Amino acid sequence: MGAAVLHTLFAQSAVGLHVLDTQLRVVRANPLSGVVPAESLVGRHFTDAYHVEQPEKAERMLRRVLDTGVALRGCVMRGRLLDAPGPNRSFRVSIYRLNDTHSRILGLLATVVDINEQEKARTRTACLAAVRTQVGRSLDVAATCEGLVEAVVPVFADFAVVEVVDEVLRGSDPPIGPLGRDVPLRRAAVRGLGGDSRGGLVGEMRRLPVRTPYALAASDLRPRLVQIGPRTPWLDADPDSARVIEATRAHSLIVVPLKLHGTVLGLVSLYRCRGTEPYGENDVPLALTAAAHVALSVDNARRYERDHVIASTVQRRLLPQRNGDRIAVETAHVLLPGRNSGSWFDTISLSGARTALITGNVDGPGLQTAITMGQLRTVIQALAGLDLEPDEVLARLSDIAGHLAVERATLPPGDRLHRQSPWATCLYAVYDPFSRTCTIARAGHPAPVLVTPDGTTTTLDVPEGPPLFSADSSPFATAAFELDEGSVLAFFTGTLLTDHGAASRVRETLAQPGRSLQDLCDDVVYNLPADACPEGAALLLARTGVVPAERAATWDLAHARTTPAIARTLVRDRLDGWNLDEETAEATELIVSELITNAVRYGTPPLQLRLILDRSLTCEVHDSSRVSPHLRHARTVDEGGRGLFIVSQLATHWGTRYSDDGKALWTEQEIPSVADES
């Protein structure tokens, strides 16, 4: 019976049986393949009989079983049966020690089962799981394509290339299939042959040559399985692909279109090279499934990119288009693009040659963030014209932000914005060149950095108020700093100073006050790490100065009835020295006369008159009374009440500015020569 069992097993078993002696040589066998006779294996070392890929490792396992007697079950080995055609295959090997009745070691029994198809199926399943895990984690088209090649190489392909329609990378709608011959594709991801091969291929652009698998797949939106040989005819029509195939020694290719709803987003090309099994029909479904997942992820990334481009465009259109240098302040800025489209900055000319310096940030990506930023910027520009203190400006801005938040909360529950709570920060500073003081208030925003003329950098101690849109109703506070002429103020959005290292590098870069402001802005960007500020950032630099003596005139006047006449004479002499035209001089005399008369009649001493010549002509009359004059529309029979009305008709802008020691009535007039030049 024992002999019959052995004979039946070696003659009919579907499992390969191999009896090995103590030298691991085959003594008896029934090989899995009928192509190779059993007799040809006898006398050969087991690792030679199966051309095992890792013979040293396999021999160590065989020796361990021989020495210890502990069976080894289900070990997977890669190899190829002696003289069997084709590439290496996967085998499940179990090894048992053979002992006689006296426990003497006779050798080993090795069972071999061909599990190549099961291993391929398992590999395909694992590869598809990797694709689903790694693809779609990012809303960046290039990162999405890179996720695919990382998932399929080397598990499913030796070399992989993903090409995307060039316009899709910019967020444009993909073209309807079939893909036209003149539509360019750009290589978004390349991987294989020992690692990342991005260096020479990623970013290259090409148009698909006709009568190639690539063109056919993009034309009828069907995959192509191609075996490549030395006489493959279409390689002559595509020399670029021929060079890649020659360099990689590829022998098998699957080309799959990236398609979605009848549109073409690109192509995926998967290559197998020398030493690996060619692609078969069973591999095509995996390529199709992976390509479908990638196409959906690329389209999502494309839509995000389009929305981001729109939001970034709106953001830039809502920001100042050029540096607004003033008579006593020089400014420069830089805006770093990123996912966030809510960073903003501004410089606003105020009365009395003062300048408002503003930076802010609305948290979050998308068009709505840019719109919210534009709303806040518009509000703060309107508030700046009221000559309010910085803390009052932020308090009113916070009130408006609260109204915007209430409006968003009343949107229908199905609206995406209903579930998004806005969040923003802002810093508002006012620089006065006559006192050389800068008054600052901030709402959850980083404090500015001061660079003195000798290069010393200091973070200014400004009390922090609550961010905009927050439930905190704490009051805002201001801090005033007297600055040396030539000092540089640096205003940031928070993303620029994400860690201590970045903050230190920025401060070191700014400690060069002699350089131009724009060069300093650029140097800050150059010294940031490549992965810094993914959300985007804004930087505003301001170099403070004083009003040149030849561009301003100040007089302390007596509080007397004769003062208006004296003031007219002083103004006429000063305007003649500035070579202003007669019409402007006469209008200015009348404005000054009315303002001085009003101050003498209704104000309290001391009285001061100031003229400032910049792009416009500014007249200011200071007195210690805090009573504000009002514009009246006098009737025909009224003897008075027309002073401010006359002023409002002659001046381009006018208003009242309050301070601790009183108020100032000011006017601005356009200067014809300056207006013509602009």
C-alpha cells in the first residue's frame, strides 16, 4: 500500500513533489511543468532546478529545516523551472525533513505549488488599494499624478508616465474626446527604473504623433495593450517614445486614457521592462480602474485649481496695484501666492501728510475668502477717511465684521457658507511725519517689526485685540512709538512667521536698512525655505521720514480779528514761493480766510496754520476747541453761515480731525500742474 501511494502521488499529484538528499540535490521529482522531464532534475541542486531568484536565502531555509527538523510551510519563492520558457513565476514551497525509523536524517521533501496567477491577482488587488489610498489626497494635479506612479511602480509597472492636457493643469475645462492632434500634453509624473526619474522628463510637453498607441487611445478613449519588439512599426513615427523604450528596455505597454464624462484629461502609460512578465489581458482592468480613479481626482484638482485661480485673480485685483509712496513714507510690498486668498495690505493717505499702513488676513481658501477680504478692505478705507484713531477704526471694523457674520449665518442650511465661520485678523497703523510717531492697533494680527537706522530689529509691543468675527468683545488698545527718521516698519501676515526659525531669518534679512525696500522684500522671499508659507503671505515695508522743510510751512497765529488778513498775506507769500498758479492761490487765500475766521469766532487759542505741498495742497487750521463746525446751507437773506459751504466748493476734500489738544480743520486742493502730469 505504501509503495502504491508513493507511485500515485509522484505520477498524478497536482503538487510538485521533490525528494532531496542531505546535499539538497534532487533524488526524485514530479515537476509541475510537463515541459521539463523529471529525469532532467535528478542530481541538480534544488535552487538550480528552479532558478530561484534568491538562491542563498532559499538554501539557508532548506538547511534550517534539515538541521532543526522544523517544517517550513507556505514560503513564497520566485523562480523558473529548469529550461521552462517565459519569465520567473511565483511558487508556494513547503519543506519537511525525512527521517528513517532510527531517526537518521535522510533528506528533505519539498512540495511546490504554482501560485503565479494568485500572486498576480493579489498584487493587482494590493496595487489598486495603494492607488485608492495615495491618489486623491491632494488637490494638486501634479501631486495626484505623482501618487499614481508611486502606487504602481514597481508593483504593477517597471516604468510609468502620466501626461495631462496642458490646459487642464491650469484649471481649464478638459477638451471633449477625441483629443485633437494639436492639443499639447505635459508630463506631470514619471517614475521607475530604480526610483524617481523626474529630472529629465517631468514638465516636458508634446503632441501625440498619429498612428501610435498613444494617439489611438486618446482618439477612441479605449486602452491599448501592446507588446514591443525590435520591429515594432509605430516607433518610427514617435522617436521620443522610442528613445524612452530603448533606454528602459521596455517590452510591454498599456496605454489608458484619463477620461471623464466624454472629456480627455490625459494619458497613463505603463511599461514592463526586461526581466518581468509581459502584460496580459487580465492586467487591463486594473489599469482602467486606476485610470478612472486618477481621472476623477485630477478633475477635482482641476476644479480646485480653477477656483483658486479665480480667487487669486480677484484677490490681486482688490489689492493696490502699485506702491503708494507718500511725501514722508516710502513703501514696498510682496504678496506670496498660496492656498489662502485672503491676505491683504494697503497704504492710505490721510490728512496732514499722515499715512495709514494696513495689513490683514482672512482665513481660508476660495473665492468667498477673497470677497470677504475685499469687503473688509473697502470698509477700512471708508473708516480711514473719517480721521479716527486706530483703535476706533478696528472697533468699527469689528462691528461690520459681526454684521457680515450674521448675514452668513442666515443663509439657507444647504448653502456651503452657512457652515463656514469666517475668521480674520487686521493691523492698522498711522504714521505722523511731523511728530514722527506711529500709532498702532491690532486685531489678532502679528505685531510689526521695527528696524532702526543702525540695523537693530525689535518686535513692537502692541496690545493684541480680539480677531475679527470672534465672539470676544474686548476693547482694542493702541500703542504709540516715536521713530527715528529712516526707520523701517515691517508688517506681516501670520503665515510668514509660522515658526521661530522663519521669524529669525526674516528679522536677519530685514537688518539691512540701507537697501531699497523692494530689495528687502525680495530678500525675505529668497531666504524662506521652499516649503514655507503654503497658505500664502503678504509683507508690507514702510520707511519713515519727515516732510521736507521746503514743502511745508507752519505759523502760530494770534487769536484776534486781524488774524485772517495776516493769514492771507502769509499764504500768498508762501504760494508764490512754490510757484503755484493764480487760481489756486486765490482759492487758497479764500479757504484760509474762512477757516481762520471760523477758528477766531468759535474756537479757542492757541491757533496754528499749516500748509503742505504734496501731490495736492493741504491747508490745516488747529485750535484747542473740540467743538466741530457744521456745514450749513444759508438762506438768501442770511448774513452768515456760508463759510464752510464756500470751503467745500473750493476744496476737493475737507474734514475735521480731533486730537488730545483740540481739533484741526483741513482741506485738500488739486494742483493743476500735478493733475496734468498724472
